[in-house]
Amino acid sequence: MANIQQVAHKAGVSVATVSRVLNSNATVSPKTRIKVETAIKELNYEPSMLGRNLRNSESRLLLVLIPSIANPFYTEIINGIENTAISNKYNILLCETDSNPQRENIYFNMVKNKLADGIISMDPAVNMQKLNELAEQYPIVQCSEYTEGGCIPYVTINNELAAYNAVKHLIKIGHQKIALINSDEKFLYARQRRQGYEKALKEFQLPINKDFICHTEQLEFEYGIQSMRRLLKLKERPTAVFAVSDTLAIGVLKEINANGLSVPEDIAVVGFDKITFSNMTNPTLTTIAQPMYKMGITAANMLINSIKGNEVESILLDHELVIRESTMG
Amino acid sequence: MANIQQVAHKAGVSVATVSRVLNSNATVSPKTRIKVETAIKELNYEPSMLGRNLRNSESRLLLVLIPSIANPFYTEIINGIENTAISNKYNILLCETDSNPQRENIYFNMVKNKLADGIISMDPAVNMQKLNELAEQYPIVQCSEYTEGGCIPYVTINNELAAYNAVKHLIKIGHQKIALINSDEKFLYARQRRQGYEKALKEFQLPINKDFICHTEQLEFEYGIQSMRRLLKLKERPTAVFAVSDTLAIGVLKEINANGLSVPEDIAVVGFDKITFSNMTNPTLTTIAQPMYKMGITAANMLINSIKGNEVESILLDHELVIRESTMG
DNA sequence: CTGAAAGCGCTAACAA
DNA sequence: TTGTTAGCGCTTTCAG
């Protein structure tokens, strides 16, 4: 592979001039510019990012930390991040952490090592202490997941309000016995969604029944099945279920069907996230849509701003309740 | 951020010695080693990959090209690639191409620019001409998707045999009127799977009915619905459907249900890929499991070998028919 | 408008 | 065992 020296030699100019052409610097005469461009083409030259980045001490690479690419929730967000990054001449590195500290460390080191310019973290189980430490020296943004009181800027939705809207919808269509299938409340969003759930019940003077609240370790659909199984065994069954993720809700749907009951006639179901598959179930799933694409764009812009050295503020985006068959009696 | 010089200064040694410690070179006395290690800790030093890579002209980054991360099919493969890469001290860059030539170009340039050491392509719609061109100069491996007669090594399954097994299974449980929902036959795997389908029918002296063969532009579940809708309008309906992807098959399931028919009593369904969701449908989906994880490992090993300058051979892996509710009458 | 030269952080050949 | 030094490919002053 040709390097800048060979191009300079072939064009009969100095490397500085080639560099100027490469960076479309105005102070090059048309004649020399053409000479250089010809040489570049003839040698099939491509500038080495490594050299350029070392000199500029930047990599133009953004790290995106997700627990697992298997989770369809992240798809649209990543699209937003990617498009924003590319239009700002950045590329993104998708990093699957499996919420594994060792994996995380590899990626944290990449920014310490100047191999990446910043991080967008979407891992709810990220080691916050390390992340905060890193954030003191390097540009970091949290997307969707965040921790209260941290100093890292974030973009997310109002989880409490979203849950409140979901439960209120169920109440309005006549439900009084509404179960909540929540994830582990070590996650902030889980605590916030529970608050929204309780707020809606209180507002309509409905009792908060502890038996109706489930907690799951993970969001996979098997956990939805388990929780629903428990709920169906209750003397007094709920007539509606709000699950904090679509994958859980799909498990709920499956278990209800398996017991010969039907949705929404016997039990109405609301999910959260509006993943692609939420439209493929039978019945289709009522769910809370997060503005994923916009969230991705926002996170990327925040990070790029932060890399530029600007102060960035956290942002709350709006959600939307998407009413589909699973609550349309 | 401290650099190697500052460490050397603080430890009272030369940069070469620091480099030796960094690369665990044996020829350093325990005393100096300790001095250097102390200095590294005190300065909180992290070596710059940029400097190292420029010097070694390698980036230890592998590009993984996929059309879309939304496709669950790639999840396990990527896991395999990632684990293999990490244990060989490589990192992977997940690149979503959207089968868009412009996006592709960005990533092709990254390897030309020395920002990445090689490519694993899983994009069936990749620009093969460009990929072949690139392959002359840089290490490239195709995974799952490939083209006949190319010079790029690949790892994949025997698609013809897999389709043959799927259809034979349907025949053995008593079906004679078996439909095929195939993707566009511009893809090699689509042509191969059709051959397997026809081979099984021929072997059991069943006629090949053109009306039973559908082609879809894409693999999204909506296309499965459309195709099934067409099949259900036939005077003589098929009693079984083999769809070349699980997402298509899920669409098929949905459309059959929507018409008040049931699976597998009225129509049996077989998918392909064993994606996570194939176990979440009602009924669960019989499908062909590809050894995704192993495929990922194999592809990564092939690429790393190729980077080392070794010749690598293409590999065919075994598949497995997973029989579940959608064909268990 | 162009060239010479320093230097980004690191490794490795060579010398001591 | 350790130090000196050249150089990886590029950008950017500073002179001219």
C-alpha cells in the first residue's frame, strides 16, 4: 500500500502539499492539486487513519455499550446513533458487554488507549463506579439507562409517566385488578415504572395488591411465563397485566393461551418498548413506544458535543402509548 | 494522559525498557521491572494503541459486516466471533451495512486505511466485485453467505441438504402437498434450498407444483403473511409449508391462525434458523438449526489465520432439524 | 503557494 | 540487562 511519501514523490511535491490536498486545504494551486490527485489515483493511495489519528490524537470511533445485541430493544437506537455518527464522520463500535465486568474493561481501556473517542452506555448493569471514574477524563453519555445523582449526562424517557399512562389506559377500559410484572428493582427504571403503576392506581382509588406485583431477574420471555403462571394461581386473578418489557409480555400472552384463556377477553396485556415482534404476536401487543431512533440521535449528538469539549445537558424524551389488540376488547 | 516517556523518566529508565515491561519481554531484571511497574501505576499510565498500531501496522480490529443487527439470526454467530476474537486479543467492530453500497464503502475503506485488519462478511447482498477486489489485498472471510466460484474462503452449512431434510421430515409425517416459501433466488442459499426441496419431492415421487412455490423479496414476517395468504387461496391447498426463514414462518403461522385454521392439524410449518423467537410462538416452530456459535468461531479463526498469512480453506458445518409443535400432529 | 522539519507514542534493531 | 535511535504515516508550524 502506497504511503504519503510515495504520492509526494510521484507528484513531484512535498508530503506537506499532499496532506494539504488530502484535507482540502485551500492554499494549494489548482495545478499542483491536479498533479497530486493524479498521483493519488495512479498509486491507488488511501491515507492511513492510524498515522492521522496518532498525529491528531483522535480515533473518530465511538463505543456503544449494550448488554446484548440479541435484545431487539436496541436496534432502532443504534440506527439513530449510527446515522448521526456517520454524518459527523465518526464510526461506531458496537460492544456487547454481556454485563460482564471483564468485557466492560476491554472497552473502557479502548478509550483510555485512545482507540476510541467516547462511550455511549446502554448497559443497565454497567459498573457505575468505573463509569463515573472514566467520565471524569473522557466523554461519556448514558442512553436509556442511567443512575440518579451521577454526573454523566443521559438521554431517556420519563419512565414513571410512561408506566402511569399504561396503567391508566387499562383502568380507563374498565380494569380494576391490574398486575405488574416488573424487573429487578435494583434498576432505576424498574423503580420508576413501579412508581408510575402505583400512582395510577392511587389516583383512581384502587388498592395496591402485593400479590399482583411480580419481579423477574431478567427480561427474557420465560420469566414472563413464570410470572403469569404464578398470577394465574391466585384465588383472585388479575384481569389485566402490565409487563415492563415486550419480551415479558409475550411470555405472558403465551401462558394465558396455554391455560385456555384469551387476550384481551379474559386478561388484557400491555408491554413496553414496541419491539418489532410485538406486532407479530397473536393478538398484537399494546405497548409503550419509546422514541428509540430519536434517542439514538440525541445520545450521539450529546457525545459528539462532549468530545468537542462542550458542556452537555441531560434530556428527557416523550413516549407514546400504542394501543393494539391485546387491550382492545 | 501520561505517555511512555513520562513513565520512563519517572522510573529512571529508557522508553525501550518501559516498552519491554509493557510487552512482558523477559530480558528485564526484576528490580527495573518493579520500578517501571510502580511508575506506571503512579502515573495511571495506559499505553496508546494508536502509537503501537502505527508502529506494528496492525489495528487488532476485525470488521463484521451484517445487513442489519435487527436480524436475530446473526446473534449467536457474532457471539462466536466475538469470543474467538477476544481470546486472540482482537476486538470486533459490528458494521451494519443495510446492504447499502455507501455504508459498505466506509467499512471497506477502514481496512484499506489500516484501521481494521480484516473482514468477516455476512451480508448476502454485499457488492461481490468490490469484495473480491479487496480480498486480493486484505484478509476476508465470508460467513454463512457466499458466492460460488469466488476466491474468498467461506464457512457455511449445506443448504441443499438442510432443505432436503426439512422437506423429507414433512413427507415422512404424511404430507404430500408441501409448499415452499423461498426468498429471492438471486441469493445462492435460496437456489440451494430450492434444490433440496425439489430433491426430496422427487425422491418420494411427489410432483413439483409451481403454485406451491413462493418467492419473497425480503425475509420479514409480513412477507410470510402475504405468501401464506396466496397459498390459502389456491383451490388445492398445501398441507405443509417449508419457509426458508423463521421470520417468514412466523408470518405463515399468524396468517393460518387468522384464517381460523390451526397448526399443525390443518397445516404443518417448518422454518429455518432456530432464532430465539421460534420458541416463543404458539405453537413452537419446527426449524433447521444452524450451528451459529460454531460458525462464528470458525469464521473468526479462519480470518485470524488469514491475517497471520496462512492459507485458509472453506468449511461446511453440520445442521440439525429441531422438531417442535408446528409439525407434531 | 510550497517545502523542510518536528513530533504524535510506540517498538525493535543495534550497541553497549 | 539496558539505552540509543530510527521510523511507522501523518499534520502542522515556520520559513521562504
